[in-house]
Amino acid sequence: MWRKYIGEVLSDLLIIFVLLVVLTIGKGAYDLITSGQLHFWRYTTSLIYELFGSAIFFGIMELVSMLWNHRKSK
């Protein structure tokens, strides 16, 4: 049971990492197109917000999945 849970968490972490890379590239491209330069402080804060948002979203998804599986098993 724990191996399955750890596997799901690791797959979610991989998805979060891929999303962060894609969003980082997108944010950099947006900054370069709109202002012609990278704004590193806004860049860093947006990455932090994206990381927290992704972690909260996937945490809620795992909680709902766990509750749903628990409900189905009864």
C-alpha cells in the first residue's frame, strides 16, 4: 500500500516539476516579449507562487483520491 502511495506522490512531483519548467520558460518568454528584459525578482516570486499552487492542487487531488478509494472499499 505504501509503495503505491509513494509511487503516486513521486509521479505527482514529476508532473509539478515539468509544469514548473514549462511555466518558467513561458514566463521568461513573456517578459522578453513585453519588456525586452527579464525581471528576476518577479520571476522568482512567480516561481514560488507556481510551486505552492501546484503543491496545493496536487495535495487536494491526492486527498480526494484517497477518500474516494476509502469510500469505495467500504
